Amino acid sequence: MHTQLFAAYGPQHWWPASTAFETIVGAYLTQNTAWTSVEISLENLRKTDALTLQGIRNLGRTQLMELIRPSGFATQKAVALHAFVAFVDQHFSGSLEQMARMPAQEMRPLLLDLRGVGPETADAILLYGCGHAQPMADEYLRRICERHGLLEDLSKGTRRSYDALVALLREAFGHDDPAEHRALFNEFHALTVAVGKAHCKRTAQCEGCPLASDLCR
DNA sequence: CGCCAGGCCGTGT
DNA sequence: ACACGGCATGGC
């Protein structure tokens, strides 16, 4: 799949953004939200000098909500972002570099305990924010695998199906050289989103999908 | 107007 | 553990 998708779409130039913190904020804001809307919110934060730990820390809840309103769910996401900053302050002295030094295996459960962080956001933070070789899945990959019959029991939105997808990626890509896998997982997830947007929407057909398979239903 | 978006949470079963 | 509805806004 990776080979075919890369041949069809090329490098996606995804995260990390200019800073790790910006990447992580993007991961929160893009939850069930179009990236074009996220960019508006990120720009709002940037022009207010609030796209940093200190910036978010200094904003009141209402101010933060106002800045991120364009990307939706502002009430929940403002709480979640403030909780993340408090988390980094508390456990890593306000240093994302220090946070990135903790092994992913140890970091993941801590992230999952945070408000507004589920498995996908946690893995996005680990992969794109901290630079770990962490495979990640999303709704598009779930649909693609479901429609290609690659896994059983891929119910929508369940923890089990998410974990099954991540396990499948670990198997498929192997786990011998983590250094290379960081780049691989980075690119593959972005490609998944690219093909999903184009050919694997919720109700839509697979017309013109570059993935070679007649199994797509 | 309707559908969709780079999910997550609370509640009921 | 899962199903299901709610959460909000912008693009097409």
C-alpha cells in the first residue's frame, strides 16, 4: 500500500511544523475537523504570539476559545490544550524536549490520561511531535482496511479496532530499524489521509483509487 | 440545503 | 466492551 500510495501521491510534507508545539496543537485542533479550518486557528494563535507553551499558559479559557473557534469544538479543545500545557509543566518542567526523551512506551499511557487525548491524538503527538517511531491509524485507514477486507472486526470508533490497525502496521512494516520507521510511519499516515480524502469517504465510492485491488467495496 | 472533516467523551446497554 | 449521540465551525 505504501509503495502504491507514494507512487500515486508522492511525498506529503506533513508534520512536524515549524515547532513541535505547533505540531501538537495542530493534532488537537484537527480532531474531526478539516485542516483548512485548523490553519485559521493556528494563524489566530500565531499572530497573538500564543502558539507556544508560554502563550497558551497566559491565555484565559475564554480568550483561547475565541482564537481556536474556527476549528470547532472550541469549548472542549480549549480545556484540552490548557490541560496539555499543565501536563508538560508538571511532568517535564515545561520542556517539550524533555518530554520527547521519555520512551514512547512510557509516554503513551500518560498522554491517554489527558483530557481530549484518545489513541490517535496520542500517537500523533508521539510520532510527529516527539519524533518516535510510533505507527498511527485513523478513520481513513480503518475504512480502507475494512473495504479491502484486511482485518476482521473493524468496528468504527472502538479502541480494539484502533489497536488492531496499529498492530497490523507494526507487523507489516516490521520493527527492526526504528530510525527509518519514523519517516515511514510519518509518510504512510499522511498518504493514508490523502487517498482517504480522495477515494474513501464515509459514503463514497472508491472511484479511481490508486490502490490495486478489486476487493474495495 | 446536505454532507463532511487528520476524534473524543459521557451515558446507556 | 460496544453503540450512539453530542460537541461547533467552515468548505464545497
